[in-house]
Amino acid sequence: MSSPTRNPVTRPRTLTRERILEVALELFNEQGYEKTSLREIADRLGVTKAALYYHFQRKEDILLELHLRLHDLGRDLLDQLDALDEQELVAAWPSLIDQFIEKVLANRELFLVHQRNEQAFHQLADNERHQAENDDIEQRFRRFLANPAIPLADRVRMACSIGAVFSALMGAGGMFGDAPVEEVAALVRDAIGDLFPSHR
């Protein structure tokens, strides 16, 4: 007598916060934050809305997590700066900025979602967690740029190089027409190299 056929066990699709953020980022960039619902995010993930609620109660919570990932990029740069003394810092600066540029390129979708949904991100201004993290990063940068042990000329060059990355590279999607972002990044690197010619 043959044994009864067992129904195959259907394993539930693993749902992680990381995957939710990836899909939300895709949808926010494709159709905008305001036009994207939690239902649409759940549908693209292939899960129920209830499964999504386990990780994020509100769409605003997803938006905040995406925004704080940009804070992480700045915090990583600051952590590296804190590990160097003043002389090492000036010498290492072009290399550190080059690493930062690589991280910006690797996270282009994050910057695009900010550009395309600027009004939505303004809603986060009063969020306590956002304010605390933003204030911490801003104060650390101010302390670094105000350090009198670093020559003023070098501090000004460092500030200019940070501005070059933010203004030229992060907005490269529209500011320079159809120019490939990689080409813009190469030119940003050249411009920063001109600021620190002795460390090329």
C-alpha cells in the first residue's frame, strides 16, 4: 500500500526591514512618496499588509529610516576623522573624500528619493529622533571645522570639497543634463585634487 501523498510545505516569504526599505525606495522613486501606499509596498513584496505592519506601523516610519541612512554616511566619515590627528587628517583628506564619493555613488537612489520627494522629507523636521541625529552630526562637523590645530586654509578647502560632493554629485541627475553621474564624479575628484595638490 502506497503511503499518502503529502502536500508540500509552503514556506512563508522571509520579510526583513531591509527588503521593505529597498522596495519602498523603488516605489517612492518611481511614483513619489505621496502616491505610494503601504498596500502597494506590501503587494510588491508579495506579503500581506499585516506582515508589513510588524516592521513599520506607518509610511512615515519608512521615510524616516531611509532619511537616516544618509546620516549614516556622514557619521562614517566623521568616525574616520576622529581616529586621526590633525596632521594625518589633512594628508588623508583626499582619500577620505574619495571614499565618501564612492558611498554617494553606491547610494544614488537614496539621494534621488530626497530630490524627488523634498516636501515629504520636510515633514520629518519635528521628529525627535531625526532632530537628535541631525544635531549630533552637525555639531561634530562644526567642531572639526573649528579646530584651530588645523590650518584655516586647509579647513576652508575641506569645507569646499564637502560642498563639491553635495552640490555637484548629489544633484548630478538633473543639474548637468544627461551627463553620466560617473563622469561628473570623476570631475568632482579632479576639482578636489586641485584643492589639495600636494596630496595627490
